[in-house]
Amino acid sequence: MNISKEALDKVALSEKEYELIVQQLGREPTEVELAMFGSLWSEHCGYKHSKSLLKLLPSRSKRVLVGPGEENAGAVDIGNGQAVVMKMESHNHPSVIEPYQGAATGVGGIVRDIFTMGARPIALLNSLRFGPLTQPRNRYLFNGVVGGIAGYGNCLGIPDVGGETFFADCYSSNLLVNALCLGIAEKDKLVGAQASGAGSPLMLVGADTGRDGIYGASGLASRAFEEELELRPTVQVGNPFLEKLLMEACLELSQTDWIVGMQDLGAAGLTSAAVESVARGGGGVEIDVNKVPRREENMTPYEVMLSESQERMLVIVKKGYEDKVKSLLDHWELHSDIIGQVTDTGLAVIKEGEEVVAEAPVNLLVSPPLYRPRSRKPAWLGELQSFDMCDVPDIKLRQCNSILLRLLASPNIASKEWIYRQYDHQVLDNTVVVPGSDAAVLRVKGTTKGISLTSDGNGRYCYLDPYLGGVIAVAEAARNLVCSGAEPLAITDCINFGNPEKEDVYYQLKECIKGMARACRELQTPVISGNVSLYNETKGEAIYPTPVVGMVGIIDDINRHCTMSFKDEGDLVALLGSTPGDGKESLCGSEYLELIHGLVRGKLTIDLNLEKRVQRCCLEAIKRGVVKSAHDCSEGGLAVAIAESCVAGSIGFKGEDWKISGRVDSALFGEHQSQIVVTIPPNSVTKLNRIAGRWRVPLTWLGKVGGKRLSVKGYIDLPLAKVEKAWRYGLKQLLI
């Protein structure tokens, strides 16, 4: 083998993979070919350790128009000739190195995935994970990431309408930045990322090419961090104002019949965009790197093909329409150059003038070896799951008030207003329910319909039980949509894990995807797009296994949407679902258990059949106008859910009907699954009883809305002002 291990490490190829390349090519690859194979066979582009597992996820329904891997993003039919286009991507590793630009370009990349398909982006969400904010570096990363998301999205004029943020020690060295974008398109005008038709010109549009982002896919996103590696040059630099022009131009171009397709330049840059596009079309490609406009001198073909400079688009033009396309792009003041063409050879040919610097079969470039490593349930996991909650003492009555306040002030539960107030969430005038509720709600202009969006995922649950953690991630996302009055439609996901070559990590990955697949089938929410981010670890220490589920739902009548806030004095408060205090299992993996007792232990439980019935019951009650508010129980349990609804509605709660049996901590702060707190007017008791009975859903009456205190008879009695202060300033006080 005539290549050093250092050279292979640079492009994240193993010696066996290199030998396979040599065998398939019948020769040693050139430097440019090696770079192209390294990028396209990387974990980030090739999904070597996850592709076989991802096939377990259901991806079809009568509404699905575009499924995972078919195009840049997934699409579902929402009626009236319209489609929702949705995708979630990770930008974890770049954000660790340079938090502002890493997060900003993550937003830019996911937005391009949407408008490349001819859909106008109307909403952004994000799912973030950080280490504790008591550490200065974590505060630096936190401020940088939030600033980057705000800076890019606000400049683009796309509202950031929701998301979630979670803090744990394991994310200190490997934060997570997962960005979701949703767009609306006419379903019969969706644009593909397919390059076909021999002779069709390839036009590179947008920013000039620089050296930023080289090795982003192969070097940065496809291996674990080591302190001695200097990776800053692999982080891209964004220009949201240029992206705005690119977006408007591409959306206008999508309405013409002048193009074959479009593909944005993201991970692996021109290599990925060109090769993957012609692979979809079944042809080949020829590119002359000398025709690629550059902003830096003396760039090599290797650098040009790997550059991940932002705000660039590859447009496959119909032959004979070059002048029309260029004229449209000139109108938007966008630079454009024809750099090559589609061929029928099945080869990717890269030239520097007349010199061929790479020539390899397209099918080989996009066919990395797939791995299914051995998986093994680690011994430490069995120990965590066998922990006996009876060893944890129940709380005393005098502790209830202080524990509730501590939970409300916990960064994992406290208001995230400090984050989302930096985002413009009202631009475009579609936002009906703003950030801070169970799910965002947006109107679909020109119709009576609404769209509901959420993102969810609890890495702590998946750490304790990857399978049930995957189930719960999907179930909670669907529950959040239902609480807004929406019928869940489809999922996009980001699956964030450590090094898959380790048996215990691959076990987590496999079990988690299996759990997600089961919940998706039960709740009929197909996965239409997504992203896998592996090697999220430093010096052998991995993050929690963290699947993030982005889910979209449809509201037929936007006037029937629902929110979490308690509404009117005298409304009755009820709990749909599992009875509070049933079993100590609800303490397992809870925020209460870690915050108060310093433990992450226990065995999770969820009854998916009950979960499905609870969601159907709640949705019917909202659609029939019986329910005035709905809020799901999650981190912090039932007492926290009630407190949040009180604060959101600026009105108190009197829990005189709430009879607690069993453990007090489980009833108040246990994280029972399949629970939704609802309010109804007093004259709707019979109606709710009838609906709950039809769905065989347990119904527990808790109390009434009213006053300026939050009280649960004999257990909790607090002024609402004190409750609100703990919740509203819990996160902010850590940043002062």
C-alpha cells in the first residue's frame, strides 16, 4: 500500500477501505479521487454504520410525497394542492469548534435543503444540548450558538418558532446543534436534486469558493474529537444576506421549466452535490475546476472539490436555457458560471483545464461499504436499570414547596425565553402560537388550516433504556402536537450518538432506532427525512444517546387550535391518562431524581397502547370544542405541568380534588408517560367523561382554575408570583 496512515486519517478512510477502492478501480487513486472517496464514504455522507438500521423506520403513508434519501428533504401532502417540505440536520462538530459560525451555517444549510426543492421556508426550530452553564466554557458555547442561530435566521427573515434546550455534563465537550426547517410548496412543482440528460449544463451559483470547510464531512463530522487536532479551518463561514438572494432566485427559478434540478452545496461541497445528483439521474458528470470562481489564490483541484464554502447552489440547466437562467440570476445579483455538464458515461470526471485529475465510477463513489458492528448491552446499563427506587426516601410534606420551586428553576425546565427572545418568531406573519408552548402553530395562508411543529428528545431516557427512550421521543413529540389540536403527520429526525465502532454505542444506536420505529408504526407517523450524527465523543467519553424528533401536524381549522395556558376562573382541571402516583417507576430518569438526589437510574416504562388512546381522546376533545387548554406532562412531572399552565395563563390553581395515594414524590414530580392536563368549563363534564370513556382513557379530576396561588391541598401552597419568578428567571440567572 503506497499511502501513509496519516494520509488516510486525513480523509477518514481505513486501510481496508483504501484497499477496496484500489481493488474496484484497478489502480491507486489520485489525490483528488482519494479526497472524493473520503468525503462520499464518510459517515456524514455515506451513513456507513446506520443505513441498514434506518431501513427499520417506516417512511410511507398516503400523505407522503417524498421519503427519506429521495431528495434534499421530505415532503407530505397537506391538501389544497400544497405540500409541507421538512428536514432536520446536525451541525454539532463545527459548533464545538466555532459556536457562532457553526450554528449559523447549520441554519443556512438546512434552509437551502428546503428552498432547493422549490419550497418557501416559513419556520425554523432548533434542538440544543450543552454542558452545565456553571462552567465558563459552556456559557461561551451557549452564547455563541444562540447568537449564531439568531444572527442567521433573523437576517434571512425566517421565523424561529420553537425548539428545546437541555443541559447535562456529557454535553460539555460535545454540544449538539440540531436545526429544523419547514417550507410550503405547490406539490406539483416540487424540484428534484436529479441531474439527467447528457449535455445538460451544470451551473454553479452564489458565493465564490474558498478554503473554508475542507474536510468538514470526512474529517470533522466522521471521527471523534481529540484535543491535539486543530480543526478550526474546517468550520464554514456564513453570509445570510447572500443566502437571502440565493433563496429568492431559486424559488423564482423553480417556477420555470428551464431547469432539470437543483442541489445545494453542503457537506463535501461540489463533490457531494455533483456526484450525488448524477447518481440519482443514472448518468455521469464532467467538471473543469478551472471554471469554478474562487476567492482565494492557488487553490488546488483537491481543495476546490472539497470546499464547503456556504451559499452555493448547483443548478442543472436544460440545454438551450442557459441564457434565461443566467439572466434571472443576474437580476438577483448572483454570480453564476457553467462549470461542467451531465454525461452518459457513468463516470465522474474532474479536470483542471485539459488535465484529468480524477476519473471514477459514480456508482462506486456513492456506494460505501456498510457496517453492522457487534452490539452488546453494557454491564453498567443493567446495573442502572436494576436500581431499586425504594432506596430513595419519599419527600416530606414540608419539602414539596421548595422542591417544586427548585424544579421550576432548573435550566432543563425553566423558561427558555432568554433564548427565543433573540429570535424573530413573528416575521412572515404566520405564527399563531409563539415559542414557549408545547408546539408552535402557524397558519397556512389562503386556507383555514394550520401547521403545528415541535422537536423533542430526552437523552437521559435513552441513556437508561435506548429502546424505550426512542419510543418516548416519538410519543412525546406526537403528544405535544396533539395538545395544540393537531393531527401528527410525519417526522424528521437527528440521531446523535457516540462512536458506532464501540459495541455499547452500536447497541444504543440499534435499540434506539428500533424503539423509534415501533412508536412510529403505532402512532402512524412516518419518517420522511433526517440526519445521523455519530462520533459525538471526546477522549472516549460519549454524549448521552440523543435522538431528536421533529414532528409536523395538521390543524384543519386554525380557529380550533389549543394552548397550554389556563384560561378562566372556575374552569375544571382534569388529567387524561395514567393516574398520578401509580408506581415508583415514574421517578426513573426524572429531572427530580437527578436534581434532588443526584441520581440517573431506574427502568423506564411506557404503555404505547394507552399513549395512543390518550392522544386520540385529547384530540377529539379539542376538535369538539370541549377542552379549553391542554398541556402534556414531561420533565418535572404533573406539578410542574400545572405550574407552567398557571404561569402561561397568569391565573392560579386550587387542587382540592387531587387525592394523592402512594409516593408523594411520584405523584407530584414523577415523569409518568401518557399524561395530559386539560381544562374544561364546568358544563362540559359529561362531554369529557363520555369522550374519555369511549377511548378507555383514565380521567382524574384535579381541581379548579382560579386565584393567585398554586395549591394542592395538604402538599403545595405557593403564591403564583413566586412560582413564576422561579420558572422565568431560572435560566437567566445562570447567564448574568
